[in-house]
Amino acid sequence: MNLLSLFSKKDKSASVAKNRLQILLAHERTGSGPDAMLVSRLREDILEVIKKHIEIDPEAVKIEMDRDEEVTTLGIDIELPVKASEQA
Amino acid sequence: MTDGKVIVVTSGKGGVGKTTSTAAIASALAKDGERVCAIDFDVGLRNLDLIMGAERRVVFDLVNVVRGEASIKQALVRDKKLDSLFLLPASQTRDKDALTEEGVSSVINELKMSFDWIICDSPAGIERGATLAMRYADAAIVVSNPEVSSVRDCDRIIGLLDAKTIVAENGGRMPKHLLVTRFDTERAKTGEMLAIDDMVDILSIPLLGVVPESKDVLKASNVGSPITIANENSAPARAYMEAVRRLRGEDIPVTIPEDRKGIFGKLFRGRAA
């Protein structure tokens, strides 16, 4: 066991903090604007596609993002009305 | 239809614990089953998302909503652990002038319809962001450290709460609660630090709670979990939970929780209005 590993075991929460900051700042330094615009456009397009098949409330489409070190995931949550399956 | 209560967490001075307190109080309320929305008013320097551990999931923000670029529903970030807790983040890229009075008013009115509590985390200072955060409040939590400059700034904020809010302009009296943070019991005993009684005496507002200085608070912000969730048995978490009970109208004596098991701090007679 070397000195470095001794230090790294001191408090896990500090390394969590460092990791969180690195991910966050990597995204912020490149500008967070495009994220929101991209999600906005995706939302519009996704809505159009869905509307071709079923009637949905635009407010019932929720898009969530989760930024990670390597990848950003996009979660799309659509509340389908009860009759949706019949129509489709 | 719910008619949510709007609370501003303010202090004037920076770094006293407004954001930590907002996150702790909002989480404690949500844990009790209340529907809570925390709004970050620190446009340009947002941090509530980081303290609540939601920073990776922010897409839209308060400025987007005020400008009609996103609906409130789209901008709200749901807490990962508590289903009834939501965050409305501040914008990181715009400046504080991006907020308008009408915009903030309509956002708060809409939130009041679906939340029991709207907790507004004020930026430091007395400028636009801070005055907008308090403008539509029904009550205020004034956060102070037991330290002279912090108390002085609180006094200034109390003056603004009594002059620049809708409640005050309509001739009403804004209910104000003092929350003392980073309190060190040992140093208060030796007379090195302002005593709670003295702070209550000087500011003349009722005491909501006393949060002891604790290493657990830093640990909680490191991992992005409010202290009332990260370590609910810690002294600061118990202090915040007690403050929340008082905020909800319970008439209980103020204690200063200590870390040692089963031992409670000295009792104070301060009461919330």
C-alpha cells in the first residue's frame, strides 16, 4: 500500500465531489445552451411522429436528460391515453 | 386545488447557508409527504441543482420558463429519491436581468396550484435576483451565522422584506423566521460567538431553528444529497427537521441538537410566529 492509496481512502465523499464537478464543468465549459435547444427540437419532432398514430396531449410528453462522463442519455416519457392501443 | 405557501430563504450575505438550508428544508417537507418545489433564483450562479444532486438532469430553467421557451412542467426536475420534490433550476448562462416581475409572478402563481410549498432560494445581495425571490413570498426564512456582518446584512434584508414585497405593499406584515446556521455550541459557551438570545434580541424576529456547525453538511453537499436525506440522524438534519415542524405551525421549543447520542442541547424559548 502506498501513500496515495492511504489518502484516497480518507473520505469517499470528497472524491464523489470531485467526480461530480468534473462531469458538470466539462458540460458547462462547452456551453449548456445547445442541450436545451436540442431537447426542444427533439421534443417537437417526436411529438409529430407520435401524432401521426395517436392523439396525445403535448404536455404528456416528458423528456429527461442525464449527463454522464462518456455519454448523455435521453429519456422520453410519453403518457398514452387509454384508447391509444385501439387506435393504433 | 392546492394553494401553495411561498417561502423565501434569504440572508443578504453570501455563504451563510441559504442553498444548503433550502435543500434541507424542501427535502424534509417532501419526506413528510408534502408536494414541494424549490426554485433557484441565483441566475448566472446556480448551485441548488448541485446541492440537491440534480445537476446532470437539468435541461430547461427558470429563465426559459419566464420567456415562454419551455413550460413549467418541462423545466421541473423531479428528485431522484423523493417523488413529491421538484427543482426549478436557475439559468447558468444568462444574467439576473433576464428575470421579469411579471414572469416570476406567473411562474409562482402556476406552481401554487400544484404544490403545497414553493421554496425560493434567494441569491446573495440586495439586487434584482434577491428582491424578485422575496417579492411573492408569504413568509421568509432569514438565515444568519452567529457573526456580526451576517446579522447586520439580515437586518437590511428584514427591512426589504417589510418594504419591497407584495405582502408589505398591500399593508400586510411579512412573517419572518430566523434560522441560525453554523452554530458552534462550545464557542458560544466561552463567549467567543454571538449567543442565540442576542441575535433574536437584535433582529427582533422569532427563532425558527439553530443548525449546529457540522462536518456532515460538507459531506452531504459533496455527494449531492440534502443533509436531511443524506444523514437524517445527524445533528444538523435533526435541527432542520425541527425547524420544518415549526414552519408547519407546531409550537415546540427550540433545541440545538448535538451529535452525541441522546443528548439534546440547551433549550431556548424562541418561538416561530
